[in-house]
Amino acid sequence: MTEQVTDYDSPWKEVIELYFPRFLEFFFTQAYAEIDWTRPYEFLDTELQQLEPDAEIGRRLVDKVAKVWLLDGEEAWVLVHVEVQGQYDSQFAERMYTYNYRLFDRHKSLEFPVAKLLDYEQGWETLEQTTNPFGVIVMAHLKTKATQRNPENRLQWKLSLVRRLYERGYSREDIRELFRFIDWIMVLPKELALSFKTEVRSYEEADRMRYVTSIERLAKEEGIVENARESIITVLETRFGEVPSSIVEVINEIEEPSVLKMLFKSAIAIPSTAEFQQVLDNLNSGKCV
């Protein structure tokens, strides 16, 4: 199976903002305990943009910046950087050092605790028992990475995690949102995606729990994805004539709307199909484009 491109950053950014207090409670309990959660917190998008690094470092420095109030009444900022490290990167240590000194230079104060998802593999039973949404979120991420070359095993884990959403007593809205995260990152080949939909439909109907309305939502997203693929190929054909079959095959395997949107923009501006092929190669190797 050709490994499909998976967008990890976007779902993590979305779920952190959605469940920000639970995120800190799960990963950084000391910080969580020092914050006055009776007072509203605020995400600071403008300040986030000002913290972006120079072009040679990359496009990401901090993924989320939130203003919170501490129990002693002081204002504080929480800066969350998500680094999805899919393979060895010789420049990783240098990049982390750069992130640290730039943040310190701007704020003159920095505490930078780290949570490594791989460490949670050793505490799998804890992940299964917690009702914190990030228990199932971490399980989904770990099993996505573990099943990169085993789509059948990924299908079984995806079904297991979705069933767990119903069994853990989550609210209707939480089930919808957590289902969205699982479905977003645990990408399946077309034939197995169909099996997944069938199983979810049967499970929902048997338990009379149409919380997710997953089949209808997935069907709508499939239409969006299919149209996006066709649009990319049409633009390439209009600009360059015949499009190599290797490019068409990769485009037709991509499921994530955000990735297809990026490729559509590239198709409009890129100088040649050879360079477009390089964009696809970079995506498959996990590099930023």
C-alpha cells in the first residue's frame, strides 16, 4: 500500500483549542493547577503571528498562544508548540534551541516542559481508563503511527476507538468532535474506508445512537474531496497538457481536504509538473513544502 499523506498538525491544533483546559490537565498538571479556570482564557492569534520565525527556520514556532489568569491574580501566557516528528531529523535539536531563545528574547521568561507522546505507550491502561478526551486522542495518534504499513490493523483500531467514544460516557458533542479527530488522522484506503463506514453505521443503528451522523458527514466530505481532486488535475491539464499518471494516482489517494487545498494552490502557481511531483514527494516524506 502506498502510504497516504496524513495531516497531523491541523487536527492537533484544532483539538487543543477545543479542549484547552483538558489538554493542560492531561499533559501539564502543574500548570493546570496554577490557572484560575473560573476566569475566561483567550487565544491570541495576532500575537501568535508576531512570534513566527524567519523563513529559513520554517513556518511554525508556536501553534497556540493563550492568555490565562493565575490563581494569584496575575496574567500569564501559555504557548503550545506541537512538533509531529514522523522521522529522524538531524536539525531537530537546532530548531528546538532556536524556538527557545526566540521566545525567551521576546518574553524574558520561559518555562518549557515537554510531553512526548511515545512515552504514553508504556501507560496504555491509563489511557484506556481516563475520561479525559486526550486519552483517546493520544491512543488514536499512537495507533496511527504504529499502523502506517498495516491498513487492516489500522481499521480495527479505528473501529475500536470509535466504539470507545460511546462506551466512556462522553457527551453528544464530545463524541462528534473526537470522532472527527480519529477520522481525520486515521486515514484508510478506499476499500477499507467503506468497511469502516459500514461497521460504524451498524454499530450506531444497533445502539440507536446516531450521535456522530458519521455516514452522512463522510459522504459529504467525500464529495468535497472528489471535487478537489478533479480541480487539481484539471488545472494541471489546462496549464501543462497531459498530466503524468504518477501524479494523478497520488492525488487520487489523498483524503484530507486541507492537503488538497494546498495542492490546488500549488497547481495554479507552480512552473512545471516536475516541480509539482516534487511537492508530492515532499508530502509523502513528511517534509514541509
